[in-house]
Amino acid sequence: MNGDRIGRSLRRVEDPRFLTGQGRYVDDMEVPGQLHGIVVRSTHGHAVIEGIDTASAGTMPGVRGIFTAADVDADGIGPLPCIAQVATVAPLIVPPRAALARDRVRHVGDPVAFVVAETRNQARDAAEQVAVAYRPLPAVVEATAALAAEAPLLWDEAPGNLSYRFERGDKAAVDAAFAEAAHIVEIELVNNRLVVAPIEPRAAIGHYDAAADRLDLLLTGQGVHSLRQQLAGAVFHMPTDRIVVRAPDVGGGFGVKNFLYPEWVLVLWAARRLGCPVKWTAERGEEFISSAQGRDNHTRGRLALDPDGRFLALDVDTVANLGAYLSTNGPGSSTNSPASAMGGVYAIPAVFMAVRGVFTNTVPIDAYRGAGKPEANYLIERLVDRVARRLALDPVALRRRNLISHFPYRSGLGITLDSGRFAANLDENGASCAGSASRAFSRHREARRASAPRSASNRIPASPWCLAPSRTAKATRPAFRRSPPICWDCRSPHSDLSRPTLGQSKAATDMGELARCIWEARRCIRQCRLSYLRAVRLLPICCRLMRAR
């Protein structure tokens, strides 16, 4: 790119075809002679496969093949690799993940058989006739529960369902800081599991050129080079130059289309086996039990502070749910990725984090939308808010006091930040939020005035500073009105708030506008309880601004 284009908005060349419906996605494409595949999936979270009866399905119209793990294994197809490079305490335990489940299924949606037919409907009809005999086993879906001694064991090679232990930071320094800390605040958080749902479900077409002994995979994917290397090396055991991986237009991915999936292996293998291109497109419900999912971890964090409210140390312990298998980069999203953001934008001299990766009877976890960094930022910001409430400190002032201000800065986990304007960002966004709230409630006030005009005798004299109703308002209070509500931010009655002084700061000016808006909103309690509740919600904002003046 030319130097004069750096920092400038560039016109996108692909937009016209997307806006006019001319995009080309995998499901739009048809290859001459192609067949269609449907995956038969487990309906159990954990079960032994006692038998698969394909006789009835195999005689249905258009069916060209019904394949199980035995067929795939007979051709020497290797397991899907996990390529994450993580410096674990002990070697990473990576159980084999076959394209089709062998002997046992370990999560709902685990692939059991692959049905190929001349049309998609024929393949779907035949798949419904495949009879799989299961012997259900106890299942565990929570990572913390999977660590219990009595929890069902997913893999013999992973005692206690533990795949890895990961540690980073200076534990001795953290322990010393906590021993001398004036204040210690703890929090336990759950980052819930997320199902990824791009507009375009996953899809692929596998083709085999017998003359050149070359496999061609057309897929809705984000990273074709890594997929090519994994398919050539670990799965098909062939030179990389004999596999071609291509991606046309992709309808969203959020990271989930970066990874190697059993379906990519199946369409290529079936195409080579049958001598015809094979196409597979996921259904929306199928994606919810087969595509990699995100997050799902339980974290306990502790923050140590000195008497002045400065951060001394951060201690983090996480139990990460990995699902039933290790996905392509699965372990990285709970180890390397959060480590690069742990502590956020705050100067914390000592940081230590420990992670345990655990197998459960759930869909495998992998990188999604930042992969670990949102979890790290969520943890530290929640801790800071809890410190502010526990010690009765202004949360904005507490943040400003601990922001990184000198660069380059080396974090407690060894990450170097070369620049940043964190304090300026905090001030600018705080002022913007206050102004937006003021304008929003001003518009609300004007709208209510226009829709419900009142007579002069029914107007309550407004005081720009007092948040409690005046004596003249008592006669018009509805029956449900009781004592002044307690602010859930500062835990004090809002009627005790002091009068601010105009001109001291922009925060004070914004606070005055908010106070007026709250007063106007409370005037509506004669008509609607909802308006009163809306007013109460603004009280914490006003309290913060008063304390910040």
C-alpha cells in the first residue's frame, strides 16, 4: 500500500456486488456431477456406540455411500490435529479426534456417519434411516464439575479430565504483595459459553483429481493456508502441493471458520472414494452442535491494593472448558490470549495467572471474537468496580489513579506497551457519556411535555439541584410512593446528596443537567410509575458526577 494511503479511509472494491446480490458463496456453487453429503450426529452427550445399521438406508433412492469410522480408518485417515503452541506445566494431553466417532460419542452432535447421495433431500432421507445403537454413559458439562473425583471420565489418557495446567507470571512476587496489602478484593466470574452464528453456515465442496492425485477443497473459511497444511500433514499424509484449499465470499465468521472440522475431511475423503465431487452445507440447527463455540470458563480473581488505593498485585485462577476434544487452537484462547491482556490498562507490578483446561461432554471450544482478551478485560474491570464499592471510592478516580502513564511499559506478564492515551480516553468517554445521558433525557422530557400537556396549576416548581421532591409535591405523590430510594451505587439516600457548584468542572455542569433531567422525569410520577423508575436509574450516574467534581 502506498504511504500516502496510510491513515485514510479507502473505498472498498467488493461492496457493489454484495449490495446488489452478486456475492458468490459456497452454497451458490454447483460442480458438475457433484453429490451431497449429510452427517449423522449423536443424540447423546456421552454414550458407547454398540452398533450402526445402514442396511435400510443404503437401499434408498440416490444413495451412493454410507460411511462410518471403520471406513475412514481403513483408508489411513489421520485424526484432526490441535496446533496450539502453549507452554503448559506438563505436556498437553491431546486425545485423538477422528472425522467420525470411534466406539464412543462424547458430545451431542458428534459425527457418527456420513451419508452421500445424488441430492441433498435423498441424503437427508437416508440419514434419518441410519440406526445407531447407543449405550448411554454419565455425562458432565460444567468444567468445575468435571474436575471432581467422582466426575465421569471422558478420556483414559486424561486423568481427572485435565488436559493441561498453564501458569504465567511471578507467583512469589504476587504472594509477597498480597501479604503486605492494605486491602484485598476478590471476585468470581463465569464467562458463559457462546454459540457462534454467522449469517452463512459452514459449507464445503470436496473434489479429487485422480490424474494429478490432487485434492481440492472449496469452503467457507477464513484461513486457507493453515488448513491446507493440517490436511496434508496430519490427516491425508500427502505433500502440501497436492492439496488446494480455496475460499470464495464468506458470510461472516468471527473466528469460527478458521479451524479444521471433521466435515472438511469427510467431503475430501468421500470425493476421493466415490470419484465425484461431494458438497456439504450445514443447517442452522446443526451449526449449534457442531461448530466450535466460545468462552466458557470460571475465573477467580484477587486484587491487592495499598492504603492509597494503588494496585499492587493481581492473582487469577481459571478453569477453562475445552469441550470433548481439543479444537485446532482451542487451548490458546484460555492461556496465551488472555495472558497478553491480563491487567488491562492498569499499572499492576505483579501478576500471576493459572489455568486448568478441562474436558467435558460439550462441543469443542476455540477462538472467538478476541479469544481471551475480552475475558481478561472483563475480569479486571469488574474487580475495579468491586474495589470502588467496597472501599467507597470513586470508580473513575480509582481507575485514573492506576492507569499506565509511562511508556514503554512492561506488564507483570512480560508484555511491552509502547504507547497509549488511557487517561485521555477515560476523560473523553466519561464526558461523552454524561452528555449523551443529558441529551437523551432532555429529549424524553420534551416528548412527554408534547404528548401530555399540563395546566399551570398542576405544575410542580422545579429546583435545578434538589433531587428530592419539594414540599409542594407531597400532595401529588401517588399511593405507591414511599421513602426516597437508596442509590445502588453509593448506598446512600438520594435526598442527602449535596448541592454542586457550577463552574468547578465540566462534570459538575453535566451533573447539573442530569439533575434537571431527573427532576423533570420525576414530575411524571403522577401519570406513570415507569417514569419514576427511569428517574431512579439515573441516580448512580448523578452520584458519581457529584463525587467527581
